[in-house]
Amino acid sequence: MFDTRTLMIFYVGALLVNLAPGPDMLFVVARSVAHGATAGAVAVLGIFLGCMVHIAAAALGLSALFKTVPLAYDMVRLSGAAYLICIGLRGLLSRDAVRDRADAIAIPPWVSFRQAFYTNLLNPKVALFFLAFLPQFADPAHGSLALQVLILGLIFDINGCLILLVVAGASGRAGRWLERKGLRAALNRVAGGVFVALGLKLAFDSQQRG
């Protein structure tokens, strides 16, 4: 379905994109540092599924709606921004963010998964990226374009999530070290600040700048 040269070019391009720090990576770092590598790994699963929804939409041409209907783009963008800011404020205002608590309870895995999934899903820039990037490497002469986009997207998503799992592990170890230094409250404040910053960035990011 794909010639070797095209696949290699795609893989290198995808790897460079996945290695670049972005909202998903910052989300995983914040979750892993504050709540451990397991929370980060569960967040990676949420990101994986969120990306797969965007990839399927790109394969079916549904993501083009964001280009043709700016209101739809803005509604999803602002919903995602509000969701991120809400997560951040909860972290900043929680008791664990105010003072160090030895008995602090880590967030349930389902919460980490859900937050990561919706954060990714409600970012229309992800949809537009896949819509612009993946079809460049699909060729009608090699069969169904939709199937090619799905396969390329799956490769991209798996590769990116493997990188994020490494990030989660490293961030979790860093978080444990900082926690031993009595910085639990600071970790929660930093994590909350990261989510608020991501939300504000998304809120003030226009489609044209993307």
C-alpha cells in the first residue's frame, strides 16, 4: 500500500513532530510529576484514543468542517480551553495545593484518562493537523485514501504514545524525588498552573495562527 521511501519520509516527519513539546506532552508531564508515572501512563491512553477520533475524522473528511465553519472550530476550541482551565483551577484550589499532605490521595486512573481524552478531543488544532499532514503521504494509486490515512494515523499515534510513555516514566521519577524533598504542594500548584496556561493558550489561539 505504501512505497518504502514514502513511509520512511512519513516516519521521520512524524517522529520529529512527536518529539516536539506540545500540549499533550505537557499534560503527561504535569500529571506524572504530580501524581506519578501510572497517572501519566493512563493519560497517554486517553491521548491515544483522542487522537484516533481525530484521525478517523480526517480519514472521513469530517475534520474539514473546522476549516469551512469557523464557528464550529471556535466552539470546540473554547470548550477545550474552559475544560483545561477548570482542571487547572481545581488543582490550584485543592487542599493538597495549599499545604503538603502525607496522606494525599492520588487521582483515580479513570479521572486521568478522562481528562487527557477530552483535552485532546476538544483541541481542534489536532484535527486540523491530521487533516493537513496525513493525506500528503496517501496516494490514490495505492488503494483507499481513507484506509491509508487511518493506517498512517495509527503509526503516528502509536509512535507518539511510546514517546509519551517514556516521558511519563521520567516525569514520575522526578516527581517522586521532588516529593521526598517535601514539595508536594508545589508540584500540585505547578501542575494546576500548567493546565491553566494551556487553556489560556488554546482560548486565545485563532485558527489562522494554527
